[in-house]
Amino acid sequence: MTDAHEFITLEVTRYMRATGLNQEAMSAAIGLQQSAFSKKLHGTRRWSLADLDRLASAGVPISITASTLETE
């Protein structure tokens, strides 16, 4: 089973690669300081529900359910 944090991080990094965004641009797009965003990507800080809302508003396609985590 995949941890929800790992799943979200994977989807965010996939989106960044697909769109060519670096950490600075992605963090600006979701209204976080780059250092805070980096900590979330590296697992030092957890993603919050507010983060998920901001990611969705920025166009990051994250669909997470209990069954999603069980199949990863």
C-alpha cells in the first residue's frame, strides 16, 4: 500500500515534468514559499487538504481514494 503523501508527491512531480515547471514556478502557482513546497516534496512536511485544493486549482490532476492507495 502506498502512503497518501507519497501518492500526492508522485502526482505533483509527474505534473511538473509534463508541464516543464520547476519547484519555484510550481510553488508560486499554488501560493507556497519554495522552501515549504520543497519540504513537502521531500517528505519533511505533509500535504494538507488546503494544499490539495491549491494543487487542484493549479491544474494538478490528483484523484485520491482509499482504493487508489490500495492498488498502487
